[in-house]
Amino acid sequence: MADIQNATLAGGVAIGTACNFMLRPFEAFIIGSFAGIVSCSGFNFIQPYLKKTIDLDDTCGVHNLHGMPGIIAAFSSFFVLLGNTPD
């Protein structure tokens, strides 16, 4: 259940930057799905690795829910902006 909640929140964070552009539903679906996958993999694999190696305990999931999806949002808004430039 926590994975579904993380994926939902991460998708909203990732699409929040590019939401003021004219996006097709398929583009929003791809961006949100990719952010959800990255967030779930970070929650299941990266967070335990960081805890084991450098004793970093992210109790609120800031890295998985806001950090990585925020970077995805920056790149996706850049590519959406490039795709929406007039010829």
C-alpha cells in the first residue's frame, strides 16, 4: 500500500511543473508513471542502501517523494517546452 501512495504522490509532484503547458493526456500519463516507478524503486532499493552505507534515515520519504520526482519534473518541463515551441 505504501508503494501505491508513494507513486501517486510522486506523479503529482512530477507533473506539477509542466502542468501549465499544453500537455496531451498521454504525455502526462508517461511523466507521472515514470515518476511513480522511480519513486517506488527509490523507496524499495535506494533508501535501504543509503541507510546501510551512510546511515541516512529518511523517515518522511522526502528524497523519494519530492527529490527524485522534482528532478524528473525539471527535465520533463524542459522537454515539453522544447516540444511546444512555435516553428
